[in-house]
Amino acid sequence: MQPTTSSLSFARRGLPALLLIAAGITLAILFRNASAWPTETKQLVYPLAQVLGVGGCMLFGSFVQQRPLHTMKQELACAALIVIVLVLTKLS
């Protein structure tokens, strides 16, 4: 039995997107302010968690809308701006 186009699309974009979102949330929880991790580590992992979470959301959005990422330039620019603002407000 041949896999359908939608199942291939989910395997390529949907599932990795959900895994990226889960990884971002997990990192944000593990390295939150109240954790016992060193401050330097928390400052490095927080932006990574933000990028993974927001990037996963963008990838999942492209899967749901069935649009290639290169056609979502405005959405990607807005997501990058959101991550930059979140990181800068967290660091200050």
C-alpha cells in the first residue's frame, strides 16, 4: 500500500513541527528561572527554547495551510521579531 500525499506531508512537516514545539516547551520548563541550573546555561537555553517553539509553530502552520515555507516570508519575519523581543526582554 502506497502512502498518501497527506501522510507524507505530515511525516515531513507535521510531526517534526510537533516535536520542535514539544522540545521548546520542555527546555523552557527544565531551564526556568527557579531551576538549579547555572545562570549562564539558562541564558543560553532560553533563546534556544524560544526558537524551537516558534519555529515548530511556523512549520506546523505551513503544514496546516499546505504552503511552502518560502511563500511565508512575512510570517517568518514576524516570528523572528517575536523571538528577538522575547529574548531581549528576558535578558534585560
